[in-house]
Amino acid sequence: MSNKEQTLSIIKPDAVERNLDNQIKKIFLSNGFKIINEKKIKIEKSEAEKFYKVHETKPFYDDLCSYLSSGPILVMVLEKENAVLDNRELMGATNPKEASEGTIRKKFGLSIDKNSVHGSDSIENAKIEIDFFFKD
């Protein structure tokens, strides 16, 4: 029995701006992920605020929302076994300076804020986040 999961991945404005979308997508594909759905969008700050609602009490909330809505993003639904955990490992630590060699954030992240990618942190949140961008 296959235990496929889906997770949401966002290629953030700093990476889209530097035309890293395809390079980052290749990393996902070469690590066994399937891209089930994807779209490039630009969201309003109010939408970013809804998306990051879980962080609204944190000091970085406003900057996070401003940043996510500062330019185009590529949102993707990734699928594979253990997708949530594998994606978190592949992305690396939130702070690129602390991220392991070979991770996406180590390779492309500019700072703790501009760390190039977002990934769901749990199966429950993955469902919520995927619905947020892909529910029609």
C-alpha cells in the first residue's frame, strides 16, 4: 500500500525574481516529488495575512506578509510518500546560514526572511494550505 502525501510548496518572491523556479522544480523532481498542480500568482497582502494567520502573534508576521505579497510566487502541490517531512528536509532550516549543505535554502536563500521556499509543516496544514491556493 502506497502512503502518498501531498504538501504545499511555495517558491517565494526572492527566488522567482532570480528566475530560480525551474532549478528549484528540478530539485523536487529529482528527489522523487511529483508536481500535481502549479500556478504563478501574485497575492495581496490581505491574502498573505490569511495564509500566515498561524503566525499572527509573532513579531515577524507583518514583514512575512509584506514579503510574500511583494512579487510573483509559484505555488505547487507536491506529492510523494512522506511528502511533508521530505520537503522540510529538502528545504533546510528557515535560516539559510543554518541550513544543511545541499538544501534549497542553503543553495538559494538570501536571509531568514528571503529563504526562497515555503513548505507545509504538517499533513493537516498541507491540506489547509493546498485548499487556500487551489480550491475552486
